[in-house]
Amino acid sequence: MHSTDIAHARTPEPATGDRRRWFALAIVMTAAFMDLVDVTIVNIAVPSIQRDEGATFSQIQWITAGYALAFAAGLVTGGRLGDIHGRKRVFLVGIGGFTVASALCGLAVNPEMLVASRILQGAMAALMVPQVLSIVHATFPAHERGKVFGLFGAIVGLGAVSGPLLGALLTEGNLFGLEWRPIFLINLPVGVAALVLGSRFITESKAPRALKLDLPGVALVTLALLMLLYPLTRGRELGWPVWGYVSMAGALVVFAALVAYERAKGARDGSPLIELSLFRVKSFAAGIAVQTVFGVGLGVFFLVWTLYMQIGLGWSALRAGLTGVPFSVAVSVAAGMSVQQLVPRFGRKVLQAGALVMAAGVLIYLAEAERYGLGITSWQMALPLVVMGAGMGLIVAPLTDAVLSEVPREHAGSASGLINTVQQMGHALGLGLVSVVFFGVIDERPAPAEVGPAFVDGFTHALGWVAAVLGAIFLLMFALPKRPAQHVEGAADAEEAPVAGEKEPELVP
């Protein structure tokens, strides 16, 4: 933890004697866990959904990318709504909506309804997730937050490990003959309990001088992303029509309009959706680029990996889930070492080493997939997955701190929200690119005997792209500060900044 005495001087400290704050913490952590698990749990179930519902390849992409896109587009807005209307109120609306959307996903009668319900689920997560750290700020005094953020890190690690396994067990278990549907329906009792207990135990808080909502900014961001992602996802299926290229080129025009509008809004009332002055901080601009490109790489890899194991190799969901355990464990171990021991000593070099180690793991995986083909075993995948997981762990834990370390404190909340947003946007873009780097080398309807070899070929092709992305990340990291953990005077506190609100929380009686 870093000192935030100046910021907290404006804010009454929460009382330490109130036991309810630990119940409040358990409730918001449960919500964060639900979101983390929901992202990974779906990937494992995708082949089962495709088989049972007859979903096309582009619908499979939208089941995952729709959630990421809605989540990305709504994150900063969700944080602002919490500032304006109260974090507790917006959190409860978010978790209630997330629970309803989960029910709609579980009861979906066709792929179109499932895609629409996943988009709704992502939008509700965007209301729910930004309030988590803000509620922690409002509920816990400064000296207790170190313990709280330690717990938060453990929850993140647990979500990464348990999501694929839980998804595999629920899908394989075929509870009540519901096939894949329990992966969504399991959210119902958890969501209802969080809603009831949250309304009782969470203390309401608002920002003292909340900024106004920038709805045109949100509309421009969403429009630009849709104009880019929709043609990418559907293009191959439709034979790459001219309108697709026009739409993707038009997305750049909309992004330019967004920048012009945000600059004008910032000058007019000081409450833009995106604080453009942040991009004058070299480390922040480079870090945003790293986060976006990293999100692209992860979006491509995780969906392709699941399809390769379950459809290409014909493995069960449980076997695929268990195969991923060494990766998750390696991420958790390396992340802990990275923050506590390595970054304080070696600074930026640790993140760059992470990019190279992860790229090495990808290339080992590529070589093994080509060498063993359809005969590859889970044990043969363990080495590349451990190497990849170790590399990813070295990057993910200290990256946010490195990006925020030179950002002025008054923009910490806005910067944190932007980091989360661009990572999710990158993830959505990566999922859109799957149609190019994976499905682009596979026939739309391969003959049964050709499915396995075609998916192995598609997987190795996609891994080549992921390795190239990691190489780009390594180069971009040269623009990060050499010692990201050493904060400059007046810089943002990465761990203590609310996710998407610009002001410190103010308790509301």
C-alpha cells in the first residue's frame, strides 16, 4: 500500500468498530468473484452450447465477445453512476440485473437469445464491478485496506483457477438434464443472497462533487467498437463484403470524433468520459497500449484454446478444465512473486521478462501441437502452459501499478477506469479477431474426419499470432517507467484508487 493521506484528509474515515463492514466486504467480493468466474466458465461450455444449440462460429464469438463489449462500454459509466446516485444503490441494481440476465442466459431457447442475454449480463456487470473497490474505500479505514486488498487478490486468483473447473463440472454433470445451462443458473441463488444481504449490510456512499454523465461519449465509444467488431466477427461468414471494410474504416472516423468531442467537453465543463490529458503522461499512454494489446492476445488465446481441446481433440469439458489447472496455478504463484519480490528489485524488466517468457510458452505449445497433432496429451501440454502462466503472472499483477505510477493523483479514478475499459475492449477485439486468425483457416462446415486436423491447424496458426502480439507488448513496455513501484510525488495510488470514480468516497448516513 502507498500513502494517500492527502486524499483521505478530505474524507471522514470509516469507523473501525462496525462489524457490518466485513459482511459488506464478503458481499462485494462475492459479486467480483461471480464476474470473474462468469468470464472463464463460459469458454469451457462453448463447445457444448455449439453442439446443443447449433450455434454458428460467429454466434459462438458473440456469446463471449458480446459480454466483453457491453462490459467495456459500460465500465466508466457504471463508476460515474455510482458516484452520482450512490455506490450501494448502483451495486444492488447491477447485481439484481446480473442475476436476471443469468436466468435469461440459462433459459435461452436459441443462440440469438443467448447472445442478447450475454450482452445484458455484461452491461449489468459494468454497473456492479466498478462499485466494489469504491465500497471498500468507503467502508474500511486506511490501515485495514492492506488486508482487504490482499483478500481481493486471493479472490481474483481463486476465480481464475475455479472458473474453468466449475464450468467443466457443471457442464459434464448435466444436472437435471440441463446440459450447459447450470453454468448460468448457479448465479441465481448467489445473486439473490447478495441482493438481500447487500441491502442490509452495505453502507451507502457517494462522491462529494460527482461529475456528470457523458452519454454522447459512451454512445461514440460503443458505436466505434461495434463498427469495428461486427464486420470482423461476421466478415468471413459473409464472404468479406465491401460494407464490412467501409464500417471498419468508419470506426476510425468515429474514434477521431470521440477525441474531438471529449476535448471540447473537457474544456467546457471538466467532466469528459475520457480524461485526454492523461495521454500526455508517456507511461500512461504506453501502458494503455500494452493493456489493449494484451487484452487482444488473451481474447484470441482462451477461446481458441477451448475450441481446440474440446472440438478439435474431442476432449470432455472436464478434461479440458483440468488441463488448464497448471496454467492457473502458475499465474497465481508468479503474480505473488512479481509484486512482492521481483518488481521492487528489477522494475520494468520483470514485465518485459514476463512478455518474453509467455511468448516462449506459446512457441513451445505451437511446436508440441504440430509435433503430436491429434495424439497430444494433457501432460505434454503442462510444460508450455506452466511457462505461459508464469509469464502472464509476471505481467498482470504489477502492470496497473506501472501504468498509474506517474499519473497525477486527482485523475487516479478516471485513469483506473480507463485501464479496465481498454483491457476489456482489447479482449472484445481479440474475440472478434478469432474469425480471422482461427476460423479463417477452417472451412465453415468441415467433414467430420477433417474437423480434428483443421482445428489443430487453426490453433497453431492462432498461436503464431499470439506470439507476435507478445513481441509487440515487449517493445511497447520500453515506454513504461523503469521503476513502476517507485511512485513520484503526487502520483496516483494504483491499489487505492476507486475503479472509475474521480473523487474520494463520502459516507452517506
